[in-house]
Amino acid sequence: MGLGRFGAWVARLLGGHALAQARAHAAQAEARLRDVIDAIPEGVVFLDAQGRYVLWNRRYAEIYHRSADLFRPGARLLDTLREGVRRGDYPDAIGREEAWLAAREAKLATATGERHEQQVADGRWLMIEERRTSDGGVIGLRVDITEMKRQAEALEQALAHAEAAHRAKAEFLADMSHELRTPLNGVAGLAQALDATDLCPSQRALVADIRAAARQLDRLVNGLLDYGDADLAPDERPPAAPDRPLRVLAADDNPTNRKVIELMLEAAGMQVVTVENGFEAVEAWRTGGFDVVLMDLRMPVVDGLAAIRAIRAEEAQAGRARTPMIVLSANTSPHDRNASAAAGADGHIAKPIRVEALFAALQQALPAQAA
């Protein structure tokens, strides 16, 4: 073999080895990427600029298990949706199939990150969020919010039942007041009228006893009704929106947490605006009109403590009214609570959020409005 041919052979050998090594590295990187995506608890799907499947995780296939046989790279999501509609996978589409598909296609075409809900055939509810990627494709997120919907419905029913019980108790007290005070007023009035007539000493003494007994009975009735009114005090009533619905600004970087807050507060008639980080929270607060701010601590861009401090500083500098702020965080150590208070928070409640704890914090921060 000549020197030139030998050199070419060596070059091909080395080139082939480099190519094989590059392919091995690419396969390893792809496997790692898939492992990471499969570890995400929400359903994730990647589409190319033409709306065709590129990659999806295990949870996405589990969520859409009735359509998973249609998933393959290069297939169009809209074709999968059309087949799913034909199979009856989407209850909302029944009877309006083409309109449903057109609306879904429009949302996919814009992919602005706006969240919407979708029900599937087995009764589960999904929250869908889709955003454009830098290459014109789409990344989609699917979160199963069935349990949150159930909790919201249960909360709404509990609020309705509590309101009904509150109204029934108020009506009972009103009826009791009428039924007790009407004859009492008659006894006291007749005794007073009798006392003004010509009576012998023994008769006058009896009338005095009757009037004293009437006064004692009046005190007892008043005490009973006052106790009943106190039993209807704000802290015993179900949380409800005042004459003017509370406007709440909630900052949390987790979309599921934001949805939980929305469901809890909107079920009670409050108006909720959600943002994803502390920077957006400060910007939204500057527009004004919020009665209270709910702030997560650990968020990207600007964290919750920094956002609280920024708002308090601007309030002081501009002479603005103090906006109540409540921290919602999984960090609940004494150090974290002290840090929240030092930054200017008015309360600190733990995640996972319990609805009674949230409303209790709102009532404490806003006693006039929340009552």
C-alpha cells in the first residue's frame, strides 16, 4: 500500500471513529434528555413548527392513554385530536365536532401560554398550557386537575350549605325575637298601665313584682338574642366575598399552585390575578387595585422576599396605602417566618394550602373587607 493510500485509509479510519463516537454521544444525550422529561410529573409534549410530534414523556402518554396508539414522531397532533373526537375521547366535542376542532386548532396556532381546561372521556379534567419555542415549534404542558376541580366543587357546596345555615339561623333569631318580645312588651305595657290606676297597697306591690319580673325576663331575652347574634360573628361564617369582591394578586412560579389558589378564591367570589415571579408581582401591584397580595418565597427572576421589600419601599416612598401581603410557602421554619415578617409580610401560611387557613389569614389581614 502506497503512503498516500495509507494516509487516506488512516483518515477514513479516524473519521469513522470520530463519527461513531459523535453518534454515541448524541444517543447518550438523547437518552438523558428522555430520562429527564420522563421524570417530570406533568405531561409534556414537543411539536415541530408544523404541529407534528417530536417528543413526549411517559406521563403525557398515560394522560391520553386512549390515544397513545396514535403517537409517533412526524404525526400531526391535530390528526390525533380528530381521531380522538371520532372515538368520543372529548365529551365537550360531542355534537359540535368541527367547531371544537377549529377552536383547538386556533389555540394551538397561537400557543401564547394561555391556560385552558379540557375534559377527557373518563371524566378527568386537564389544564393545558402551550408555548412557542425559539424554532417555531410548541412545548405543551398537561396537568391533571381532577382532584382540584373536585375540591373546588366541594368547597363551593360547603360554602353554599354554610351560607344557607347562616341565613336559617339569622331567620330563626329574628322569629324568636318577634315571638318573645311581642308578648313581653304586652306584659310590661299592661303592668305599667295597671300601675297608673287607683290600686290598694297590696295590689300595687303585686304590680311592682310583675314589672320587676318583666324587666328580668327582658334582660334574659336580650342576653339570649345577643348570644345568638354573637354566634353569627364573622369568624364563624363561611368565607365569602364582601359587597365589593376582593381583588387578589397571587405570585407563584408553579402553574399547579397558581391553579389551586385560583380555584379556592374564585369559588368564594374573589377576583384573582396570578403571576409567575416576584418581578411580575411588583409590576402588577404598581397598576393598583389589589386588596391583598399572596406571595410565594422561592421564585425565579425575583424571589418573594425581595418583591415584598420592593413593594414596601415604594409604598413608603410614594405615600401609598399599605397593601396586606401574605406569604404562601413550603418553607415554614421560624427563620423563614421571621424573614417574611422582617420583609414586611402580614402573614405566613404553609403549603400545601388548606382553604380554612387561607381564609383565616385573609380575614386577619382584611378584617373589614373579609367579614
